[in-house]
Amino acid sequence: MSQGIENKIVVITGASSGLGEAAARHLAERGAWVVLGRGETLAE
């Protein structure tokens, strides 16, 4: 069974840079609701 990501809620930790950031952008561009977790010092 294949389902799209549109209107799904996704939680990503480590979204300030690297793979987490890329994943967050990719999923948001495809219509997912993205909840981000980040390191305080990196994201400021």
C-alpha cells in the first residue's frame, strides 16, 4: 500500500542543519506538516 506524504505530520529532530534540515525541507515541499526539533545554539 503506497501513501503520499501530503497532510501527514512529521517530527524531525536535529533540523538545524545537515540531513535533518534537508529532510525537513524535502517533506515540507511535498505537503507534509513538519514539526522541528533543533539545537539551541545552531539555530540562533
